[in-house]
Amino acid sequence: MGLLDRFIKWFKDSAERRRFLNEFNSNASVAFQSLSVDTLLEAKSCSGNSDSSYRHELSAPFMFSGIAVEAKAGSQIPVDDIILIGKIILSNQVLVRRMFVLHWDTLIVRDTRTGKFVDWRIRDFMSFGGLLYERR
Amino acid sequence: MWFFKKKRDTEQDILIKRIKAEQLDMKDLFSNINNRSEVETLYKELCKLSHPDKFDKEPVKKEIAKELFAQIQTNRNNYNQLMELKGMIEVQLLKE
């Protein structure tokens, strides 16, 4: 796929990326307000990791290739919990696949109050699994 | 005319469309995030309960245990799935 094609595809999907972030944020806010989670999480698009090993075939331009999940309010999150939240997000295959096709290549989980963060390569957690088998 | 002709979808485009059409369950995700402190304990407990080596003398149960043990590994960070598996272990392995 040429560079121009990739850029056009990324641009076409920007509305879908925004819709995905809005859906995540509204669900996070409902969960926080109903006291079912102790931390308010917010997802936003940001620059990804500059390391080339993070990039994949559908990666967006570097400045927009990261998705950050930030703890905004509520109790502070220790690093162990940051890692656990990341693992929980990445163990959800539907979510990982969606982030992959929406051109993100880096998942960052960050506590804005302490500034601590951990990032993951999304492509490492990607498995087309059943989807490919189903089509045969 | 050739420049108005719509490009045919490639295999990759079809796969991407299917992925975008998948149903996302955000509520499940946030419930897993909320129960994150209990996930590790539950995982260890279930590993102990369903370890296939425990059922060496009962071949039928050993097969079931192998399957459940594999499912526990794949759902390691999914609290709701682990709770469902706990119920299955109690019914299929632990009852006399």
C-alpha cells in the first residue's frame, strides 16, 4: 500500500476514531458516576512511540498513532495497577482489533496526577484468530 | 469511464470491514477494570482447582480439566469470564 493510500485511509477513518473515543469516554464516565469504578478514565488520541518496532501496516502518522487512556480523577493508580489496566484492555481481542484497524499502534495508560505511564505495542496483542478461520 | 470505476475491495479491506462491524462490549471492559485487584487471586485459585494433574485417576474429568485450564489461561485478565469458568469448574469437576 502506498504512502498516499495509507494517509487517505487514515483520514477517512478519523470520524470512526472520534466515535470510538467518545464511546469509550461516555462508558467510562457512566461507570465512574454509578460508582462501579474507582477511577475516571479518559481515552484520547496522542503521539505514539517513536520506535519503529511499534509501527504496523495500518499505522497512522506518528503524531496521531497513539491512544492514551488517562486516569483523570478518583483514587491514584500505582504502577502495578497501570500495568494491570493495560493488560485488561489488551486482553479484550475485539477492542485490540478495533484499535489496530483504526490506525493506532501504541497504547499508553497514564496517571495524569503522578505522571507515570506504561506503553504497549498494539500489534503484539493482535490475533485475527477466529476471524480468519471463519472465512475458510 | 475508468477513473469513475469503483475500486474492488481487497481481502484486507474485507477483513477490516468485518472487524469494524464487531460488537464492542465496553461495560464488560469497565467491570473487568473495576475488579482488577481480584483478578490475580481468582486466576490463581482457578488454576489450582482445575489443574489437570489433580485428576490423574479420573480420565474423563482430566479431559474436561485440560479444556477448562486452557480457557483460564486465555481469559487470564477477564474477571467476568473467570467467574463463569469458576461456576463451570464447580459443576463439572468438583461435584461428586
